[in-house]
Amino acid sequence: MANYRPIFTKIWDDPHFAELSLEEQHIFLYLLTNSNTTESGIYPISPIIIARNTKVPVEKVKEAFNNPVFQHMVLYDAENKVVFIKKFLKYNARGNPKLLHKAILNDIKNIYTNLWLEFAKLYPEFIEDITGTYPNLSKELDKSLSNVNQDLDNTLQTLTAKPKPKPKPKPKIVNITNAASDKNHSLQKHQSEAEYIDFCKEEVPKIFSEMKDIWQQAYPAVNLDIEINRALSWLVSNPKNRKKNLKRFLTNWLNKAQEKAPKCRDSPKLDKAFEEFLKKEDT
């Protein structure tokens, strides 16, 4: 028995303590500080003594011991009239560790109660001492600790399990008719090779019809029909090497063909309209 018992100031922030009624809080503080307390937090006391010293009716004391919230902090063995303050050792352990250990061993030997089973769950370093003194608790303790270990294993598996990868979104396939309506005749994303080939076959004749007059002035040494068919043949044969802008590709193709062709003496100069067109295509 100690002459002084400290009270941990964080008790006022404890959610379980905060849920207790004023009478239950009064009972709990009395259980922490009365002259019957031991170093283990397990000691004999009756509801009548608690009621007499706290001025709380006996029925209210018994109701407190049956309150699930109160049981988070205190357990009561009604058969043997023994109380167990669960975190008493955690908050009141002080002095010489050897003497403290000796005092708890003395409690184990002299205070008979099944509450030592709950004590062992919180303070497993005393399991051998408890089972040695109470062989009948050995099987119950092994079963209880086995369930605790299983719960811990399940929790660890949940925490360490790798999250399933999120499925990648499927690419959206653009309709060819939508691509054909693009003013720049640009290649649309996510087209398959077959779609790309059909796209080229449809767009190249349109571009040729649109640009024929300008190309004839710009590339007089080039046979436009032959070169455009060659360019289309290259596009169809190389679908993996896609061109984003077919008009620019065809213009460059004809420009190279013009450079390779024999120079034509009567070749007119590029007019300003064509120069402006090339500038727009390059930007």
C-alpha cells in the first residue's frame, strides 16, 4: 500500500472517462487513490465500501461495474469482490523495478481472482508467474492469446497487402468521318493501322483536289498525278510511320520531287499566295 497515488493528467482527455457520468468518474478516481490499491492495480474491495467512502449509492456502484464504457477502464470480479484497474501499472509504476516486480508477484500469490487472465493480456511478462500460480488459467490464457495473435496477423496482412492496380482506361477510337472533317487533315489519335490506311486513301484525293492548282504552279517539273500516287502508296505501305498532317507531308514530298527533277527553263516563280501558304503550313 502506498501513501500517495499520482493521477495521470491525461485522464481528462480520455474518451472513455469523458463518457462516464459524474458518479462513475467519482468512483473511478476513488478506485485509483484509495488505501487498498496495490502495485498491480488488482485488489479486493466491495461495492459497500466504495459506496460508503464515495457517498454513491451501492446500486449505482454496481451499475457502474456493469457499464461497458466503465469496463474499458475497470473490471470487477463480483464472485471474489476484486477490482482490476487496467492501466494502473502503466501510470503508477515507479521506484525500483525489482521491488515493483516483487510486489506484483506477491499480489499474484495472495489475491485470488480470474482477473489475472486479463492482467496477463496487458502485461505478458507476468504470464509464467500467473500460470504457475493458477494452472487452471493456463488453457484459457493460451486460447485468449492465440485469438489476439490471430487478430494481429490479420491486421498485418491487411496493412502489408499490395493494392490491386487500377485498370487502365481503354483508348477512345475516333470516328473516321470526324477526322475527315478536320480542316488541317490531321491524323486523329488512337486509330488502328487499318483505320489509318482508309483515312489516307480518303484524305489524299481530297487534298490533291484542293491543292492541285497551287502545286502545278509551284512544281512545274513534277507530274502531280504520278507523285501523289507514289506518296499515297508510301503512306499505305508504312502505317506505323504515321504522318500527323497529310497536307504538309504531300507538299514536302512534291518539293523533294521538284528538287530531283530536271530544271525547267520556263518555270515560273512562286507567287505570293503560295509563299504565304507554305508559311502557314510551317507554323
